[in-house]
Amino acid sequence: MKVVNVYEQYFRGECVFGGAERRGVLVMLIATSEEGMIRYDAAVTFFPHADPEDFAVSYDAYAARELYYARGRRSKKREAQLLEGFRAEAEALAEGLGGRISWDEPLRDARYG
């Protein structure tokens, strides 16, 4: 099994989960390939972000949703299409956790894999 974060970025966020306030959120588009099948998932995880250097992600405030699953392999065209609607998917996942993503306040630049 090969797992790649096609896109990941840290943002300011708001969420209270498990009794702990979370001030940061990591959003990801994840590609998983295995035995000729490819799956793409949108995922969000909120973390405490207690200070500007705190990027210790706890995966208890985590939500993911499968966006695509089929026979094949990674495709830059498919990934570009999935990224077009990614914000809406990530926002829905965040809302499901009772959180909010501050898209206009990135904590780090986006990374593409």
C-alpha cells in the first residue's frame, strides 16, 4: 500500500474536541494506491496549536471522507479536479467535528506530493 498526501496545509482553526480547545487544523487530500486500485480521501484534523511553533497534531479530532475509488493509478488531471472542490469537502468535515477552518489564515505554505 502506498499513501501520499497529494495536498496538505495548516491553517488557523477553531474547534473544541474532547474538552480541549483546538486552534489549528491540518487539511489533506490523501491518495492511497494498492493492488491496482486508487482511492482519494479528504481529511481534516484539529490540533491545539498552543504557540506559533506547536504543530503537534493529535489525531483524535480527525474526520475523513472518500472522494474517489476505482481501478487505476494516480492522475494529475483527477487530482486537479478533486482539488477544485476540496475546500467545500474540508469545510463539511470540519463542521461535522464542530469546527471551522480559517482559510485566509494559513500557518504554513501548502505542500504537494
